[in-house]
Amino acid sequence: MALAFDEFGRPFIILKEQEQKSRLRGLDAQKANISAGKAVARILRTSLGPKGMDKMLQSPDGDVIITNDGATILEQMDVDNQIAKLMVELSRSQDYEIGDGTTGVVVMAGALLEQAERLLERGIHPIRVAEGYEMASRIAVDHLENIAKKFEFGPTDLEPLIQTCMTTLSSKIVNRCKRSLAEIAVKAVLAVADLERKDVNLDLIKVEGKVGGKLEDTELIYGIVVDKDMSHPQMPKRIEDAKIAILTCPFEPPKPKTKHKVDIDTVEKFQTLRKQEQQYFDDMVQKCKDVGATLVICQWGFDDEANHLLMHRNLPAVRWVGGVELELIAIATGGRIVPRFQELSPEKLGKAGVVREKSFGTTKDRMLYIEHCANSRAVTIFTRGGNKMIIEETKRSLHDALCVARNLIRNNSIVYGGGSAEISCSIAVEAAADRYPGVEQYAIRAFGDALEAIPMALAENSGLQPIETLSAVKSQQIKDNNPNFGIDCNDVGTNDMREQNVFETLIGKQQQILLATQVVKMILKIDDVISPSEF
Amino acid sequence: MAIDTIFKDEASQEKGERARMASFVGAMAIADLVKTTLGPKGMDKILQSTGRGREVTVTNDGATILKSLHIDNPAAKVLVDISKVQDDEVGDGTTSVVVLAGELLREAEKLVAAKIHPMTIISGYRMAAECARNVLLQKVVDNKADADKFRSDLMNIAMTTLSSKILSQDKEHFASLAVDAVMRLKGSTNLEAIQIIKKPGGSLKDSFLDEGFILDKKIGIGQPKRIENAKILVANTAMDTDKVKIYGARVRVDSMAKVAEIEGAEKEKMREKVQKIIGHGINCFVNRQLIYNFPEELFADAGILAIEHADFDGIERLALVTGGEIASTFDNPESVKLGQCDLIEEIMIGEDKLIHFSGVAMGQACTIVLRGASHHVLDEAERSLHDALCVLSQTVNDSRVLLGGGWPEMVMAKETDELARKTPGKKSLAIEAFSRALLAIPTIIADNAGLDSAELISQLRAEHQSEGCTAGIDVISGSVGDMAARGICEAFKVKQAVLLSATEAAEMILRVDEIISCAPRRREDRM
């Protein structure tokens, strides 16, 4: 195979021989790929649901991450296999698109692969399987549309939104105070949301963390928190009605970008240069003062002299503020980022009600709070917790909750959670399967079975009898023709997810099914794996 | 192509029971390591660094021990982290928090072996922690209103904290030092204002609190050694050559004469600067940066005390203490705030000369001078004192106080035990386990003191059946005693932080069912 002949009948080599490359072909390739995909799914399977377990990940540098978030686990895993990398990509794209359900999508893809393997063993061509999956996914997505509920919320009635965020948070370690965190997430999203355009820019929500305190101390700040302090220890720690000059030029002598040299060869030149230099600092500070600024926030450093002059003129200043934070401050305070002192003008200043410095614990950690801004559409969620890992995990969980709230504002359709949507889809897909002539029928039916993997995993993780519970719920759904029955993970006593207030977003679910199907199709179509050997 | 190749070569993966075992074992090993340092009769550890010089640290402070360990077990790292946070947040209880977390995991291991799901254990632990916290909240004493009582509370807390450290011999002395220092802060938690200077020599008892400010620097030669009614200018400015800061400027001359001219100009510039500084009407000048000989000479001529190279902290503190501002330009003397103090003099501590500022305007700052036989002793003394200062400054803000000597643990254990009896379901087993883990702390304290812990704990438990009991372990006499009468106190904030972060950490480790370690990053051998 690797040998071909050119038009003169001379052999030439397309692919180097086996010792350089390892190669798998045909059914072997598919099987190997499927088993790799399944292996990844198996790792995540136990993290699913409110009773899911966490994974501890050790990075190459020895740092420890403890998490339950599928996308994070996969990202931190040192994956080498190509197919496994595809699964990692899958979870990441779910994370980018939706932000939640990153575990579910991988588990679903794993289940689809598992079903595909069985079909392949029965001699069904992979392409037929892929096509069958495609049809089935279309049925499932349409079915989701049918069972989805619109739900109404307004600026005054936040309860439904909070409930949905709580569903997301209940699977994380922070579920101890999910209520308050969900409220924070919803309020944060609503603060930055543009309800008319149904758009939310999550960049406006900054999630900051600081170790210490307890989870309950996590708070939402209508403003910006910057992990910086005043440049001079004796500057005021609290400024009311601040007018903020946001600068991206350093309080330092100018550094022209063109190469130049200033030659000093006489005493006069030396003295003028010195005068100029002093004048320069004075001008810089004076300009800020003249436009009426009461606080200077600068992206760059200050020269000692400039620092003192600022202090002297009673102009508090903050230095080394990062670019992203600077932008957020500019948005929040309604100011403009000014690149040169000459361009400062009163209307370019940002306004904030209170700027204060707050210190924490026994070390000299200080943070700068900028609150009551002119434009309240930039908020900060400030998380506290017992240790670094909890803080990191809280941040990730909040990110998921924020994404969910955003998705709901974009599209207020929901489906019920707890695996109920999957079971309902599975029923619909299986019912539809019989109508398809041809081999695809098998694939469609297999898709229906694969959908049950999620409720099954949920039941398993919650310590219930998986098969028993699943079949009970399924028969209940068919009998009552009610798609709201799901797995009762928390042992509340009812299977009706509407009563339990467990929601998920419609687009999240649809996206899960579509993404998983796409990846599985891609994997199934591979019939030849060529990888360079190790050395 | 087998399944197990989805990871890179050296990455490892542990699952289910094995993973849980690995994390339990790691966490318990850490807890056992620091266990023996707990309590007034706890032992110290010697730590030897792997760096050059093989420096040795002798310590009893949990956070310090754990910080210096090289740990490979991820679960152990979680415990190290909580101890570090405890240190940063409240300063004390760094050992207790690790020991409690370790005990919680030890109990959890037994429950897991008895086929109870980790999630059930976690929910039980959560209930128990909540209940324990509530009972502590009920039992706290708040003496903020009564100044005398509050001070005696602070003294008691400081003594209790110090009693487990190297300073226990002179704990009264040091407790009063710490309390005085913290009271001067007037409620701020800014411990930077308290400076600790370590000078080897003498004994620990010779340590003292100085109301003024001591700067570990020498006075320039030929300058006055003693100034009354000092006016101090605190500065951060270059006093060496005062370079031209404009980028790209350089001196290019074509003859020696010009070099001399420029040099002259430079000198002139410096002279002007010095004149400006003198123009502030000062008699003491403290600079963060170096002062070269030339300006120093000028200062000496003007009869001004010039101190060079005071480090950044020193400058900030001095500015804080004397109420001056840190100046970098000297063009308008009338608006620069000068620092003031009644007397600056050179004093001797041991062999070293230090500069002493007394009668400072702002009474907030003070200096504690520690004396001791060796550097190791001094380092440990500093750590102990730091712990005490942290706890005290936190207590000044949150003045709720509890009794010590294992009393809070007994109270919490009793309450959680009762909760366990009332709770139906498997959770009650976890709650019971929580109560046992709490009891482990007084047990360890007693064990470390070489006492019969089983006997003492059972006695204590019997005592605690009665309402309003104040009994705890008196390690000194080796019996159960009345903690209120012996004045053994602990700050509520410390206990609460220990309880909450230990539970959080245990919970986090329990939730793990899989450990994936990446291949360690390769470092080039620098041999």
C-alpha cells in the first residue's frame, strides 16, 4: 500500500515503513478510536450530577486543582491520544458556546461511541451509523423544542433565574451556599445585561478571589475591585466622588521610540536638561490636577519624584493596573483611557462615588474598591474561601452559573433537568426509529439508548439502582405522557423535576446533543490512523 | 492501541478507592507530622533547608513547618494550603487546623470502609460543623465594653497562645509586651506598625517594648549623636549622583577640562539639592537610598543628622510614626509635612548601635526588641510573638472570647453528639464521627504532655454533662481544671476559622474520586 509506481514503473514510497510510523487501518482504527473516546468519557462520568465526585489534578509544576467542571478536568489532563484530544476540544467548545454542561456532552459522546461499537461489530458500515445518528439527533433536538417551556422573568421576578443557576451550582463543591451564589450570579448578569437586545457581555463581570474568610462572605460589588494599592503609603485611603483620570502613559521621563542621543557637552546643557526634567514631572502632575482629577489610575509605573509630586498635590494614584482592569474601570466609571497627558480633558474623566482601600487578614494584602460608578454596568464578584483551591473552584462554578443566566436571557426556553429531557428524547427517538426503513433504523435506536446514559450516570452517582430507577422513570413518563419526570438525585421524594425546580437551558441541551453527535460522526469516519512513532 | 495510552508518558491516574486511599494517607501523614507540636507541651521540629548553607530552623509553628516541606501528595498540599491561609488570616491555630482536618479524614476513612458514601459523610460533616459553630456562638464571652476585663482577656489569650511556644518560660513578660503593642494600634490590624528587631545576646527576658521607634542604622560620621526636638524629613530620593532621567541622555565631552566642568556642575547640583533639603528647616534627614560622602559631608556641616539606606519598610514606618510624608522633591518646603519627635539618640543594644526616636507624634507604632541566645531562638521567638500579635489584633476587632484548654472542643463535641442522636439516617454516623474528631484535639494535647489522655478525656466528658461547665485540661498540673479560673482563653475568631477551614478541606478531599497527575515538567540539569 505504501508503495506506488510512477509512470516509468519505478517504485516510490508514499509512506515510510512501519518502524517510522505506526498505523492502524479499517475496523481496528475505529475500535481503537472508540475505546480512547470511551476512556475519556469514563473519567468524567463520575463527576456528573449533584452527587458527582471531584477530580484532583496535579499540574506539571505540582500545583493541585480540585474540580468537578468537565472542561477544566479535560484541559488540565495531560492527554496524548488524538481522539482523546478531540473529546477535550468537544468539551471546550461546549464551554465556549454555553459555559455549562461540559461534563454531560463528553459523557453523551462516550455513550454514543459505545453504542456505535456494538453496531460496527454487527457489520453495519460506520457511515450508515453516522447518518443514523445524524437523523436521530435532529429528531431529538426537535423534540426538545417541543417539550421546552418558555418561562417568564422580569427585573422584579428573579426567582426562575435563580432556580436555574442553583441547578448548575448544585453539582459543585459550593453547593453549601448555592442560594446566595446563585443570587449573586443572577444579579451580576442582570446588572450588565441589555434586556432589549437580549445580550449579555460577560466580560463586564469580573470574578476576583482572595483566600481567607468563608464562602458566605462572597459578595457582589457594583463596581470594580483591583488588586492594587495606592502608590504612596500616605495617600488617602478613601476618596468620595472621585474623578478618575485613566492613563496609559507612565509618570516617567519621556522615552521617544526613535533612537536618539542627547549629548551633554557643556555645563549649560547639563543644567537646562535638569530643569527640563523637573519641569516635565511638574507639568505631568499639573495637567492631571488642572482637569480636576482626584484619582489617577495608571497602567505604568511612577518615578519616585513624580510619586511624591502626586502625593504633594494631594492627588492619590494607583500604578501598574493591568490592561483588562483598566478597560473595566473605564467602562464602569464612564471615563476614557487617555494615552497622553496632553489629551487629558475634564470630560474624559471617569466618575465614581467611592474609592476605598480595604485590607485583609494579617498580611499586608490590600485591594482597591471602586464603587458607585457613573455607569453601573460593570460589576465584580469577589469570592472568599478557606483555601486557594476552593476559591478557584468557586470561580469556575460562578462562571458556569453566569453563563447559564446569560443563556436564559438570550433565550428564555428551558427544559427540565435531572435527566428528564434525555429520557423524553430517548422515548421520542425510539418511537421514531421504527418509521425509518433501512439500516439507519438500528443506529437511531442506538442513539436512543445512548441518550439514557446521562440519567443512568446520574442515578449511579446518587447511589440509586441505575437500571431500576431509569426504567421506573421511563415508564412513568410514557404512562403520564409527561416529560418532567427525572432522576431524584437528592432524595427529595418526588420525580417531578418541575416540583423540584431543576431546570436547564434549552440551548444548552440542544448544543450538547448536536456537538456530541458531530464529534462522534467525525470519529466514526476515521478509518486510518497514522501517527509518527515515538523516536 | 490500548486505552491506557490516552495520557502522556509519565502522567499517572488513580481511581476510586485507590485515589481516596492515596489522599487519605497523604493528608493523615501531614496531620501526624505536626500533631506532636500541638499544645503547651508540644515538641519542636528541626528543619534543614536543602539550599546552600543547610540552614537550620527550629520551630513549633505549624505553618512554618508545613511551608518548608517538599510534598508530592496532592491531598497533603491541600492541608498545607489551609495552614498557610490560617496563618495569613488569623495568624494562630495553624497546627490545630491541620490536625483537625486530618482527624476528620481519619474518621471518614473508617466510615468509607463501612460502606458509607462520601457524599453522605460530607452532608453529615456540614451539619455537624454548622451545629458546632452555633454552639460556640452561644458560649462566647464579649468583654469589649469593660476595658479592664478586656485587657485581662487579651492578656489571657496572649498567654495561652505563647504557652505552646518557645516563649512559654517568660510568657507573662511577652504577653504584656504583645498586649501593650497591640493596644497602641487602637484597633487597626496593621501589624506593620509594630517593628520587631532581633539582636542576639542577652536572654529572652531582656526583650523589651520600646514606645518610640528604633531604626537599625548608623548615624553618619561627624554628625550629632543626639537631637532634641527633631524635625525629620523622610525622603526617597537619589543622593548619590542624581542621574538625568531623560532617556538617551549621555555626557560626551572632548576635553578633560570639560569633564571637570561637568563634574563641577554635578556637584553644584547636589549642593543645591542639599541646600533645598536643609531649607526645610530640619535637623534630621532620613533617606531610603544611599547618601554619598559628599552630600553627607554637607549635612554634617549643617549639623544635620543624615541616615542613609533605610529600607522601604523602615521608611514607611518612620513616616507613619513621625507623621511626616515621604518626599522625593524639595522645591516647596512650606507645604512638605515634616515628621517630629522629641529626641533622637544613638543607643546600644548588645554590641550594636541603633538609632532611637522617642516621643514621636503618632503613638501607634512601637518597636519590640527581642534578645536571645542564638539566631534560632530569636527566629522562633519572632514567629511566636507574631502569632500572638496576629491573634491579639484580630481579637481587638472581634472581641469575642472562648475558654481554652480543649474546652471549646469538648463543648462542640457534646453538642454534635446530641445532634447525631436526633438525626435519622446514615448522616448521624458522620456527625458522630465529627464529634470524635473534635475530641481528638484535647486527646492529643494530653498525650503530648505525657498524660493519661483516656482517663482525662472521660473525666472531662463527665464534667461537661453539667450546664455551664468550664472544665478543660490543665496541662501544667496534669488534671482536669477550671479554665475560667486559670485564665486560659482563646479567641473566637481563631476557633471558628479552624473549624470552618478544616471542614472545608476535609470535604474537598473527600469529594475526590480520581487523581490525575501530569508528567512533571522537565528541568534541564544544571549540573
